[in-house]
Amino acid sequence: MEINQLKSIIEATLFAAGRPVTMKELILNLEITQEDIENIIASMQEDYKEQNRGIELIKINESYQLCTKKELHDFICPVLDKRSKPNLSNAALETLSIIAYNSRITRAEIEAIRGVSADACVYKLLEYGLVEEAGKTDLPGKPMSYQTTNDFLRMFGYSSLEELPELPRYRLDENKQIVIDELIDLEQEENKEIETDEITVKETNQSELEEMEAPLPEREEA
């Protein structure tokens, strides 16, 4: 099949599905290699960008989905959905970040990190579909664990959790307080630069003083 026909088939499949379609499903449907599908989808993504389309083709883990562009949300929701856009508090965002960086984390572990109850935040995130239950753990009492969903990736524009920003290096001091090593390194580097500048200034001042000293008068011969 020609590439334009393959593009049409992929677009129609994703549109009709209305959900993320896995790479395996596309391979079985089109009977072409994964590399060919990836190249075709990359070309489709460029087409949507160049043509300034109202939709975009996104990757979520090992699946693909057609979505409306997020910047058009305010124009779409009044027509199709009267619900307001999810409004997450700082506490909910903090809880969501903890779950994103620690898949299959329990509520007790979240509360140990935050230092406060996480019940309300977890319920809110479950309601919005940003996190989901990931099964019970082997810890005493078999507590439930949580992980982020594909809706989380879609909302924040990530293809997978591997794209999350890298966390700063940290350690605990003698008071069990978090110490950010990267900030310490930066402060030490800045202090070192200041010391170097001070040494340079001192050397410059000393050089200027030596130049300003009057030469000793020559001895007159008897």
C-alpha cells in the first residue's frame, strides 16, 4: 500500500477507536513492521503541525491516540462538556508528583514523605483519573498501592514516565532534614568563584601599589 493510504488507515483507526491504540494492534491490522509504522506516524505528526490542524497524534507508553490540541480546550468544552477543567491544589499536585516518581506507592508511604494525611488528595486524583490502584503490596496489612494513569501522561504532555524531569540529588543530614546536594555544589562553586575574584583583586591591588612606589634615589659617589 502507498504511504498516503497507510496514513489514512491509521488516522481512521485512531479516530474510530477513541482510545490509545497499541503498536501491536497497528502491526496486526496493517501487517507491516513496527519501524514502518513509527516512521509513518512521525510523518503524520509533522503533517498535523505544518497544516496547523486542531488535532494532534500523541504517543502514550506503547500506544498512539488522536487528541484535540490542549490549547483549544476552552473552545471545545463549552460545546461538548460542561464540567470545568480539573483544578488541582498544591497539595494534590505534590501528592501526584510523589506517585509519579514512585510507582506502586502506598498511602502510608505518601504520608510519610509529605508529613500530613493524603486521603483527600488521593481521592481527588482517583476521581480525576490521574492515578489508579496498582494492586495490594506484600507489606503488613496488604495496603493498596497507587500509580499514575495514561490520562496523567496525556494531561501533562508526556509519552512515558521516563520523560519526567530528573530529581535533584539529595541526602539527609544529622537532623534527618533533606539536603539538596546540587544546591550545595552550586553554592560551593559560587563561593569558590568569589574567592578567586578576591584573590585576583588583591593581586591587582598589590601590583598597582608596587608600580606606585617611588624608586630609591641613587647614591652619590664621594
